[in-house]
Amino acid sequence: MATVTATEKYAANPATLPEGTLVELFFQPIDRFNRPDAQRHRSAAGWQTISHAQLLDDVRAIAAAFEARGIKSGDRVGLLSENRPEWAHTDYALLCLGALVVPLYGTLPPNQIAFILKDAGVRAVVVSNPDQLAKILEIAGELPQLEFMVVFDAPAQLPPRVHAWKALLTQGRSKRPDEQSFRQRALRAKPDDLATIIYTSGTTAEPKGVMLTHNNIFSNVLAQAWLTAQGGSDNVALSFLPLSHIFQRMVDYCVYYNGVPIAYVASIDEVAQALREVEPTLVVAVPRVYEKLYARIMSATGVKRRLVLWARRIALAWADYKLNGRAPPGSLRFQHAIADKLVFTKIRASLGGHLRFFVSGGAPLNPTLANFFYGAGVLILEGYGLTETSPVTNVNRPDAVRMGTVGKPVAGTEIKIAEDGEVLVRGPQVMKGYYNNVPATQEAIDAEGWFHTGDIGDIDADGYLRITDRKKELIVTAGGKKIVPQPIQNLAKQSRFVADALIIGDKRPFPIMMVVPNFSTLESWAAEEGIRWSNRSELVQNPKIAAKIEGEVKQRLRDLARYELPKKFLILDREFDMEKGEITPKLSIKRRVVEQNFSQGIEGLYEGASADPGDR
């Protein structure tokens, strides 16, 4: 496949990474660091610590218990749990046995869990609590290969074939081999052995099982050594993105490998408190987390709101100077110092006060949002990757930041752009293939080893990659105009009144925009305006509300080409819902499902409509 010539100069990253396994990764920190606080978790009594020695002891016991129940090398075991130490202990134990973890998002409904477990042919499932156990019991009859289940927080009465975690540990301790024998056997793992099967979220099709080898992930861990290069013994990482997704899982492997304690947070609702209590130096998150943080800051009212808006202007001006290598003028330095004392220090304090940087992945990050936080003294480093690439292919680093891009290729990675604009990747992190799906594997990885990401992007003169949109989400109107929705949606979300936005218009006469309001901001504004409503449906149908939302969005889209501008707006009375299938567990919008669920409103906007001649 032909490529853009300019990309070749910056595509190859020739750094050679040694091969290795996740089993080596597990044992080495125990020997090198032997920390008393390798892991942290919150209990009713406060934050508790787990030492490397205790971690090794638990992993040996868990591995022995699973082996006693017949789990062997190559077997698949499902893991359905929120982030907690037991997730990592189970993972490491199964890696040491040579078994494959099949992670499952805790938010998945039973029917989607059944598809994955059936496709993977799991023999056992580990779950976190009775609610998750109920999901498995509901579908157990559809899973002939499922032999037993284990639950971390076990109910008083256990159904048949269900084992309590604590009992499993006790039994395992009585059966485990000595430590030397355990290590020798575990270290037989080879770099090319499969380590895990991770099912994609399936925004456009059925989930596919991504087969990742030990070295796929191990090479990515080595390529991210910069994450912990500074901070020394004071480093602490917060783990709250689902470990069922490779992003947080790989980062946790990385920081663990480099001796950094990991503090687990089970629920997104607990993150704000954990930031203040743990005072982490490193946090990874998806854009929606930063968007919600930004929206909270911007939701201030009265005098405080005027102060925040002034500080926002100062932060953006500061970022514009600094990120373009220019020294801010004296007047701006003076204003920035005042804004820092009155506003920015409070933002940083709410994040624990010791954060070196955030890393953002999973979806495009709004550049304006990133610039605001940079100006406020909070560095967000945007990266890029997919489950199929273990996951990181590109990332900005503290010493090489270019806002609006996802950075340069990581060590050992090649990037190039196909003629149609698709981003292609080649490197040691590229998956072995899709489980039980040879045709999909052959479609994704070509004969030269290039993985076709499905994303559209470009590479600038300095080698920074910019992702512009998903190839399959490119909108082509009935008039043949091509619209890239992601940047337009990001512009709309710059308004504090907009929580989410989605452009619709493929094969239609013109684009429309679906808008999910930021209801806390909108309701406060409506109350100030004397608007009365009894429910959100009534609120969004109010002509004054519709005018406000449309005006906010149009102001931010004023520089778009005429054919890119949404001609009509559908203002929703609720957020996109995971249980309704509208967003994936990693918070990506399922465009087709959303269009189907809101088809009546969408069709109403297009009824009797024709294209504007000026858009053709």
C-alpha cells in the first residue's frame, strides 16, 4: 500500500527493545524493591498496604488453588471485577500458570458477557461481588465449558460450583510448591506465548478477541519507562480506569515493574477523594474524565464564575506563549501569578497537589481543554493506541509536548499514513491476531505486518501524529461532502453547557447535531432566568433553552465550512446510556445504536428536508 512520502522520514523508530515475559515482570520488582507498600487499597479502616512479600505469597496460593481445580496452561479464565488488588493477584497467578485472563468490564450486561465467555471458551470465572456473580449465574446454562466460579466478596450462602476467595487462598496455601519450584516453573513462559485475550468494545460490530502475547505487552511496558523516570521513591500511581482495558492494565504493569506503589480505586465516584488522600504523582484517564473536571470548574456561579472565566483566559494566553516557545510578557506573568494564587492552586490541590502529569488516551482530547489545564499548571500528555497494539503506539512526553497531537512513536514502533489517510502501525506491540477469527485478522494486519488502525491522521514535519477521526465514522452527505465529525464535536463541547455532542448526516442532505446538555450548568442557568420545568424533557423542549444551547454551539462552530455546520439540533433529555448500548465501557459512543435509539427525533428533523444548494 502506498504511503505519504513525508511520513517515511519520521515513521521508523529503530530502538531495539529486549524481549521478555509478564512473568519476569512480576518477579523482578519483588527482588529489586521488596517494598512494604507495593499496593494500596481503601477499606472501612482507611488506606491499607500490601507488601511485595505478601503479593508473592498470595499469587503462589492462588496459582496452586486454580491448578488444583484443573486450570492449566492455555486455559481461559474470565475476570469480572472493578479495580482492586485481587484483580492483579489473579492476573499474575494465572500468568504464572500459563493460563489466559479474559477480562470483562464490570458494567457489561449478562448477554454481552455470555458472548465473550462462550467465544473464548472459558473454564472458570472470577468475579468481585454478589451482583457480578448474579450475572454469571444467569447465563451459566449457556456456557457448557464453565466449570466453576470464584467471588472476592462472597455471600453467606454459596451456590453450587461457586468458591469464596478467602477459602481459595487458604486451600492454595496448603497445596503450593516451595517458592523456588514455583518460580522455575512460572519462568518457563516464552515471549511469544499468549498472555491474555481482550475483547474489543465493538462500537461498530460484534466484539473481537484480541490475542496479546507476553512480549506484546512487555515491549510496551519497556517503551513507557519514562513514566516513572522522575519522582524517585515518592512516586505513587492511581489506578481507576478499568483494568479490563489494556490501557490501565499496561500502565499498572509498567509502574509496578519500576517499583512504584499502585493505589486502586474501585469506582469513578471515589476518584476525587482518592486524589486528595493518596496524592498521586501519576494518573491516566480518558478524555471524559478531564471534560467532567473542566465542567465542574466552569460551573461556578456569581462572582466566582467571573473569576474563573478570567483565570481561564489567562491560562489559555499563558499556554499559547509557552507552548509556542515564547516568553509571556510582564503583564501576563503578573496576571498569571494572581490567577495561580486565586484559582490554579485550588485546582492542583483538588488533584492531590503532587501530580507530575496526567496521561490521556482512549479518545481524542480537546486541545482547548488541554491548553487550559497546561496554563493552570496541570500537564496532560495525550497518547494514542488500541487494544490491538497493547496499547500505546504514540505519546507526548514531558520533554516533547505538542498539544493537539498524540506525540511521536514510542520505542520500536513504526507509523505511516496510507493513501486514504489511515494510520498504519508496525512494531513488537502489534497483536498476534483475533481469537477464532482468521478473516478479521487478515483484514487488520497486512502481508508486511502493518496493522490498519481504522483511524485517520497525519504526521507533521517533526514526527508528531495527529488523529483526526475514525475511518468508519467519516460522514459523506447526500451531496458528496465529506465531514470529519470528531473535531466538530470537540468544538461543541467547549461550551460549559454541552456535556456531549454527536454529528449525524451520513447519506443525508445535511448534518444535524445531537446535544447532551451539561444538566447541572443548564439547570442553574434556567433557574436564574426564571424558567420553570418539572422534568428534563420539559426543560430541553423550552424554546429559550433550545435557543441557548444552539447559540452556544453555533458560536463555537462559526469558523467551519458551510457544509460542515449542523443545520438542526436535537437536544436530548438524558446522557448516552451504557445499559442501552449507546456507549462502550471505555465511554466511546456507539453511533449506530444512538441513531437507532433516537431515530424518531432524528427523522423528525429530516422530514421534508432537502440540501441547501450552497452546501453542494
